Amino acid sequence: MPRAVRDNALSILFGALFVLALVGQSIAGYFENNEKLTQHDQPEVSFLHFITSSDFVVDVAENWQSEFLQFFLFIAATIWLVQRGSPESKKPGDEGVGSDAEQKVGEFADASSPDWAKRRGLPGVLFSNSLLIVMGTIFALSWFAQSLAGAVVMNEENAQHGQAAITWLDYLGTSDFWGRTLQNWQSEFLAVGAMIAFSIFLRQRGSAESKPVGTPHHQTAVESE
């Protein structure tokens, strides 16, 4: 295996799975959408028209926003909150952002540290929180895209049934918007909570997401090293 592939295999795998799943979703959604149009005696649309439509965008965006919200909250929560025995957590007593020496920032940075880690002031603060900032930004943008596309879809359905159009702000208060949102949020929170709890007592040999098999349940992976 080429070194570049081996060193980035995890990213390559999930990048490929993402593309395949998105393409599969677009194809299945395309046929489903045309079936509905046929049932209502309306002309079918092209594949390009479908993947640029609000119907497709709202389905994609509602999943993206929940995924990035999940990681945003998990990253933020694990700064201050711990779960004894879970490899997804720091060990009790290590809560907080850590000292500059522990984080190797500013004057404590190594020669090989990223340049931004060596900077003081705003650049250093931004880099120190860049993961949370990016995750939060993608969540907010995806949620906004979901709301805009969802409003368009609802108004298209209202027009088909002879009902009045609603504004974007009105749509934010509808059960359709919150139903789409919360059905994804609850599944993401369940998945994260289950991973945190199950990893205390269960093992997967060789996985970075698991403690070593023989580690006591009450210890985290950090404590067992």
C-alpha cells in the first residue's frame, strides 16, 4: 500500500463512503420524486434538476446539521465534563482547557508545533479553538440551509393544495421544521451517549475508540497507559 494512502486510510475510507452514500441517496431520491410527480399527473424532472432542488437540499442539510451539532457539543462538553472509565473522556481531575505548558502553546511550543500555536493574542486563541469554531460554523450554515430549503418545499406543497405561502420566519415555527430537526438530534445524542457508556464496559481489540482489552472498567485509556 502506498504510504500516502496508508497514512490517510481512515479519511480516505470515510470520504469514499460519504460520496457513495450521497450518490446513492440522490439516485433513490430522484426516482422517488419522479414517482410522486407521476402520481400527481405532473411531468418528471431531470436528475440535475432534482439534485439542485430544495427537496434534495433539505434532506441533505438536515442530516449534516445534526452530525456537526453532535460533534460540536461533544467537543465542547469533553473540555469540562468527564465519564470515568470511558476512552471518549479525559480522566477525572483533568477537566478544563489545560495550561499553556500542557497544550504546548506560546513560549511552550515545540520547534515542530504549528506556527499558529506559537502565536499570542487573537491568532493563538482562534487556533486553540479552531476545531470547535469550524464544527459550529458548519452546523449553523447547514441548519440555515435546511430552514431555507424546507420553507421552499413547504410553499411548493402549499401551492399544490391551494394554500397561502408562508415566510421563512413563519416556517421556523412550524412542526415540519422542528420535526425534521429533532428527529435527527435525538438519534445523534443517543449514538454519542451509547458510545460513551458502552465503551466503559465493552472492548474492541485494536480500535483507537476502545480501551485495551485488559483495562479495568473504571479506568480510562489515558489512565491505563
